[in-house]
Amino acid sequence: MVIFNNKQKGTFLLLLLALLLSFLAKPAEALSPPANLSQREEATASLEASEAAEATEAAEKAKAAAKLTETTEEVKGRLESILDKQKLGPLTVANFIKYAIRQAAEMGIPLNTIVLVFLVPVAATLIAFFRYVVGFSGFGIFTPVMISVAFIATGLGQGLILFLVILSVAILFRFLTRRLRIHFLARMSLLLLFISWGVFGLFYFGPKAGFNQVADISIFPILIMILLVENFMEILIGKSRREAFQMTWQTLLVAIVGYYLFNWSWLQEQVLLHPEPIFLLVILFNLFLGRYTKLRLSEYPRFWPIIKSKKPS
């Protein structure tokens, strides 16, 4: 009988969570065969009509949800149509960024790049909220934002699979070299060698297993995922395995929320049409977070007995 200790259980649960999220992020497909032979022709015609309608709907959704990191005609056309809806008045302090956006677009700056740049401080504010109000202790503020952008470039499902592969390779490397006494940078160089083998294995075996989308993953999301694993290894070596896994899954969760934030069409529209009030809200909210001194939400279960005892009976 195999007995797992707490550290092995934590490793297994984190890998299982990433695998589960990667499958949940993939669109489900289902086929409904005809009930009997007498209804075959009717069911076939109905199925063809249904497939045509689904194909049209899927094309519309794909057009609306084109990757924000890519300067495709779908993205450019959608963002340009958003700007065309708005009529600008005379230049004032309240709309000077709107004028700057249009002048930048006329000079050839892609609108999707402008939207991404404007959404970065919004995502950073969300991460600060998770840190000071919710109580998540992830890998700073830069790493979750970069992972969110990587998920946009790869797609959430492919990004989670890539993360799962890189993290599994890092854990295996840590297990194989735990008795090897070498300098930190040399150890990380060997880790990158193992990760390159693991990613190549994903590229090689992924299409054979039906994951053809892995062929579209570029080098930049891979480097961003490696950045997360590097932080994981630093915490693992310097502190404890429990803390490393806790900070990793919290960073991953915040990055997933950031991914949906970046892909929120309404928010993309607001930062293009109303950037001044959006930035003002970001400033005011961060000033509020900077002076927040109350208990975090994750600390309430821990201190609830004390809070309950101080309540007047």
C-alpha cells in the first residue's frame, strides 16, 4: 500500500487542479445520433441544419473573441468600429487621452496593443485587491499579469497544459537533483534544459494525442511560464514546499481571473471610449488599497474565535 505524505499530497493536488482546469477550459463537443432507422433522414437533415447554425455561431464567436495579442483583421475591425461610435467634442482635459488614442491609431499603432497597455494597470489593481483584501500571497504583481497575457496568446486550455508540463518537469528535476550540491544558477540552467525537453515532448506528442493547438504556442508564453516556475523553485529552495505550492496556485488563480479580465469585451470598449475616468478610478482605488488595514478575507476563519468573543452578548 502506497502512503503519501503531506508534501506529496500537495504536489498531487496542485497538478490535478491544473489538469482539471485545462480540461474545463476546452469546449465540450457532443453528438446526438438518431433514435431509430425510420427517423434517420429527418434526423440527418436536422443535424445538418443544426451544424450549419452552430458553425455560423462559432464563426461569430471566434470573430468576437479573437486573440487580443494578435493584430488580426477581426480584432482591428472590432476595435475600430468601437472608436467610430464615439463623437469627440473640443479638446479638453477630460478627453485628451481619447484624442491621443486616435492620433496613435492614425500613425499605425495597433489598437489591440493600446488596449492591452491600458488594461495592464487595471489587472495590476485586481492583483493588489487579491493581495490586500482577499489575502492571496502570489509571486508579486508582474508575474500574474504576464501569465494572464500568456494565456491570451495561447488560449486558456493550452496555457494550462503548458503550465502543467513545465511544472511537472520542474518537480521531477527537483526530485532527481535534490542531493546534487551545485550553485543556484547552474541548477537553474539544468532546469531549463529539462524544461526544453519537456516542452519539445509536448510539441511532439501533443498532436499525436489530439492536442493540435499546441503547435500554435510561441516562445514568449513559454518564457513567461518558465518565469513562474523559476519563482516556484526559488521559494522551494529558500522556504518550504508548502509555501511554494500555495503561492503558485494562488498566482495561477489570479492569472486566470486576469485572463478573463483582459478578454472582457465591455472593459476593452471602456478603456478605448472612456480612458480618463477608468484611470481616475484606478488611481483612487489604489490609494484606498494602499491605506487598507483591516483583516483580509482569508484571515477571518483564523481569527473568528477572537472576533466572536469580543462581540457584545
